[in-house]
Amino acid sequence: MAASDDAPISLGEAAALFAPLTRSPGIVLAVSGGPDSTALLWLAAQWHRKLRSKTRPPLAALTVDHGLRPESAREAREVARLARRLGISHKTLRWTGRKPATGLPEAARLARYALLAQAARALGAGHVLTAHTRDDQAETVLMRLTRGSGLTGLGAMRAVTPLVHAPAAESPLLLVRPLLGMPKARLLATLRAAGIGFADDPTNRDPRFTRPRLRTLVAGLEREGLGAARLATLAWRLRRADAAIEVAVDAAQVAVSRRPWTAGIAFEAALFDRLPAEIALRLLGRAVAFAGDAGAGPVALGKLEALLAAVGERRGLLRRTLAGAVVTCRGDEIRVETAPPRRRP
């Protein structure tokens, strides 16, 4: 029988959540001091204590002090105090330097993950754990809806994803969200049952930022039957569909490519034109990412859709550039190649 959405998380549930990490070379917990990450620290410590010493992976807690609030240093010290009490090593990482005037939440997020990854590598860890919950997943779905994301983006956060892509000889550093299926209310109930306090970050309620506004919106949607659980289920179903589509793109890549991509990308135009639009879009996106500028980042979906439309509506010769790649349509062939360097004025 499923536990209610406001019941504490049992030690048995915690053991099941962390069980896939038993053979990890090392685990790092990202703990800000807020309720979610404090619950993560508590639950991980209880699980870790029950393991046999010979099979117990190293466990450490890291706190990133962004230096954005006067209380942050004190909150980091409180996390360190709780970690010591639980027998977990702890280190505070600081985001130094100038802070941007705009886009602060995103800049802070990128800085946080960079600092966590660097520290985790130094500790020899293989996994970094964050305390994202089902509520966070619902907010992410809404945030990406507002940005016009496609199917992949609306799949929102994954339970396991690479944090750092390592060379082939090394194992990747993985970001793990073991609490992603848990409602926040259960984490709060867990802390209350254990008698553990936590920090309250007022920026989580600041309407100047997107997530607090969406948090209020989710509460309203809940009354209409579209709450966090439904939105998280939607994300899971979209990830499932996304995975199936990627398999179809793999097959299409083999079917319409004139030669292996290591020798340049060339599609049989007649076969490419018969692909379903979503398959053609993703295949074209793969080709642009493969041939283009690796430092350019993901191609905006709207720009990729415009490029596919131009390819589909071509009359004779077509030549377009996108993200460091040049797409040329001539006769029965569609070529995607690295664009030549721009001339300096």
C-alpha cells in the first residue's frame, strides 16, 4: 500500500532509494541547509550507517555558499554541524567573484554544479546527489512550457544524468536525484519526525524569480486536478515517448545516410524527405551538432524547425548555416558540413 503524501519516509524506503548507489566509488550530497537537502542528508546517513563497512561507499556532504544572502555562511555552518552529528564529512564551497545583474538564478545554478563537480572529482566520487522532489519536477515542466520547449525538454529532469562527460577511459560523474518521485510534504514530515531543523531561504518565495511564481501556480492547478503528481507523470510519459523516438532516429540515420558520418554527412534526399517530421527534425539536429561548433551549445528548437522547413521547401540549390554547420541541398543529396571560419572585417 502506497504511503500517503504527508507520511515520513521510512528507513526501508530510504534503503530502496539509495540501493543502486551501494557500489559507487564515492557519493557526494549537495546540501544547502533547506528542508529538501537536509532530508536527503538525514536519509542518506541512515542508509549509509546500515551498510556493512566493507561495502560502504565513501559519503560526503558539500554546501555551496553563493554569498548572495548574509545568512548563507551561518546556514553552511549548521549543515556542517548536522553532518558531524551524523558521522558524515562536510565541506563548504564558495562562489566567489562578481555576480551578474541579470539571470542570477541560472548563473548560480551553473556555478553550483561546477563547484560540486570539481569537488566531487577531487574526492574520487562517482555520484553527486541532489534533493529535487516531485514538486520541483512539476515546476520544471511548467517552466519549460513557458519557454516553448519540445518533447525532450518537457520530459524535465531525469533521475540520473551525466554531470560531467568524462573521456572514454574514465567513468562519467553522474548527477542522481533519488527523491525525484517524492512529494516535498514527505520530506518535511521526515524532518519533523526526526526532530531536525532546517534553513528557510526567503528567495524561494520571492516573486521576482520564476520558480516561486510557478510554485504558486502549481498550487492553483492542484485545485483543478493538475497538480504536481499529474505534471510529474506527464514528464515521465514524455520521456518514455522521447526514448522511443530516439530509437527511430537511430534507424533513420542508418537508412538515409549515404556513408558513415566519420567521412562527412550526406543524406539521400528522397529518403530524407519521406521521414516523419519529428524524425527528420531530430536527425537534422544531430547532424548539425556533429558537424557544427561544439561550443555553441544546444541549437534552439525554433531555429532548427526553420532550417527543416527550408530544406523541405527547397527549389534547386539551398545553402544555410546554423551553429557552426552548413547545410547544402543540391540535386539528390543533402550535405551537412562544418562551416568555414568567418572572415574578419
